[in-house]
Amino acid sequence: MEKESKRGSFTGQLGFVLAAAGSAVGVGNIWRFPYLAAKDGGGLFLIVYLILVLTFGFTLLTSDIATGRKTGKSAIGAYTEMNPKWKFLGVLTFFVPVIIMTYYAVIGGWITKYMVDYFTGHGKAAAADGYFSAFISNPVESVIYAAFFMVLTAVVIYRGVEKGIESCSRFMMPVLLVLIVFVAVYSLFIHHGDRNGLQGFLVYITPNVKGLTLKKFLSLLLDAMSQLFFSLSVSMGIMITYGSYVKKEVDLNRAVSQIEIFDTGVALLAGMAIIPSIYVFSGLDGMNAGPGLMFISLPKVFASMGFFGNIVGAAFFLMAVFATLTSCISVLEAITANCMEVFHSERHKTTLVLGIIYTIASIVIALGYSIFYCEIPLPNGTVGQLLDLMDYISNSVMMPFISLLSTILIGWIVRPKWIIGEVETGGVRFHRKQLYIVMVRFVCPVIMVVLFLQSTGLLSKL
Ligand code: PHE
């Protein structure tokens, strides 16, 4: 009990589920999921994604959360406790949020800037050509927003698990849900020329198998898979840390299902909000991934909506700020918790030091579009700036590799019963137990090798 109160804990199942969903729901749901759905055959992608959530997503999420709760530690301590020889995996996992944190607040800053624009009635200006690139290459404004977002994140972490993370998620996640439902429903009623939102919605949900080849299907599968574990925040130690704050009386089996439903539900709603809007105003050629979708295509769509565009835009960017802030919080918490355990330091001091380090790091990354501009060729054939490099290392290289190692560790070394026993604590029934065993021992390791080879560009060289 003393250990629990000293580390902090979530008050109960709801608090935990909202915090974990807060981590899971982020820019991935908003700017990547809809793009992939539009690119990879609409409903076909949706079906594949749903199957993967219920199999892979469930396996990795259960493993992370149960590991955290069983050991009561974050990644480094947890993997060391599982097997001291595997401490390196904990250290590797710890470095994923360490890297992500350098750029996540920069993206949060961009979104905050647009939210401010819409709330102050400048939505039309935000739709002008060159607006986004002028903003990110402005060394003063982009830095102020990035630093602001980083400091805001640090303040929440400073307040602790219950008063900071949980209370923030309890407020933001329900509001986020209401806002995304509003924008999604609104998008069904828009029309322009001979196109309307409903037709766009049908494009989104109808499985398009025209010209489908095995190669295309494989690339769809890999797209869905990498999206899935980025989206669920697994294999980066975040869910291990959050799991370590979950009380023993919480039913992990149900909590995992609820997190899956929340994260996937928001991704589906984001697709419903974005795809019909883009379809109506510019056809699906206007669909692109990442910043281009959110900061260039969507403002143009909002501007075409006339007066209501400002309201819909404001609702959309407020929702996006909440999604990004709760994710950013989870990244910093994973780093903070590991540092507190390794250095036996106290939360306030640790947050203060990390807050300063990462404010500086965010400023450097934000300046990667102006003073520190450079063009870095990445192994997958693209060219990126500092932010893209960090994103590539953490998401394309480290995460599939960590998933592979962690499933080998659980499946073959400590054995699935180590996790199963934790899920079944207090007589809880583990509904997908057999599925879990098959996934963690056989299916996950094989698929993770393929994913690793693909996302590092090695597959095409074979
Ligand atoms: N899961 C978040 C999303 O889908 C992204 C995220 C990445 C969150 C890394 C935390 C850490 O956008």
C-alpha cells in the first residue's frame, strides 16, 4: 500500500481507461488513419484494421499493461524483473519515448497555433497558400508554440498521476469524443457542386478491391500493422508505465477491450470527419498524410464551408489539441517514471529537469525548419528534416524491433502464463486467452520480422 501511494495510481478502471485512451488517441488517429483508409481501399482497410486490433493490438496491449501492473515498474525495471539478462530491452524501450519527446511537443505547438487561429476568427487566413510553411519556418513563432506546449505537458506531469494525468484525461477525453462526433456528423451533410458528404462516406466505408493484387494487399497489411501499434502506444514503454499505476482490483481484460474500442472508435470517426470533407471539396486527390492533411488541405476545406467553417475548424483543432496533449503527457510520463526509478529521484525534481531538457530539445527540432534546416536522406528512400529523422528512428526502426523482442521474451522465455496469471488476478476470466498464447508465441514474432524489414526499407532490397 505504501509503495502504491508513493508511486501514485489511477483511482480506478475509468480513470485508467481514459488516461490510456488519452495516450492512444493522438495525431496518428487524426492524420494517418484517414489517409491510409483512403489510400488502401476504404472499407477493405477498415476490415483488415479491425481484425488486427482484435488480434495484434489486443496481444501487445495486454502484454504491456499486465507487465506494468505485475512488476509495478516502468520499462527498464519491468524487463529487468522479468529476466535480468533482458534489461537491455527495457533500456531500448525507454529510448523510444526519449526520442519521441523531442518532436511531439513541436507538433502539439503547430496544432495549438491553428486552434488559436480558428478561435480568433483567422481561419480564412490559415487556408492561404504557403501559410503553414511560413509559420514553421518562422523561428520565433514556431518556437514559442512548441515551448508552450512542452511546458504545459510538464506542468501536468509535475502534478502527478491522479491530480495531473488522470484529471486531465477525465476532462479532455469525453470532450474530445463529443467534438469528433460533431465534426463527423457535420461532414455527412455538406455538399459542393455535384458531390455530397454521404457519397464521400460511402467511398470511405465501401471495400474497394478493384485492381487488388497480392503485393498491394501485403502493403495494405503492413500499413495497417504499423499504424496499429503506433496508434495504441505499445512497444514504447508507455503502457507499461500506465499499467504500473493500475490497482489490482481493476479488470485488465475489460480495460484492454475498452481502450481498443476508444482508440479505434476515434480513428473511425476521424476518417468519417475527414474523408467526406476532402472528397466533397477537392476529390480524394486532396488526401495526403501527416501535416499536409491537417494544416493545408483541411483549412482549405473549412474555408470553403463559409461561416460554419470557422466553427467546425475551431471544434476540430480543439479536439486535436486535446488528443495531442494527452499523448504528449504519456510520453513524458514514461520518461519521468523510468528516471525516477533508475535515479531514485522524486517526481517534482525529475519533472523540472526533464521539462528544461525537453523544452530546449523541442526548440531545436522546431528550428529544424528554419535556422537548423537540413535535408536528411532516410533509408526508406524519403528525404526529411530533423523531426522526420526522429520519427523514423523511433517508429520505423525501434518499435517493430522492440515488439519482436518483447513477444519472444514473453512467448518463449518467461512464457505466456506470466502475463495470463496477472490478467486473471482476482478470478477475472481472460476471454481471449488461447488467442493470446498463439499470437504472442507464433504470429507476432513472425509478422514483426516482416514489418521491421519493410519499414526499414530492407524488404525491398531482399
Ligand atoms: N498513439 C498516438 C497516436 O496515435 C501517438 C503516440 C506516439 C502517443 C507515441 C504517444 C507516444 O497518435
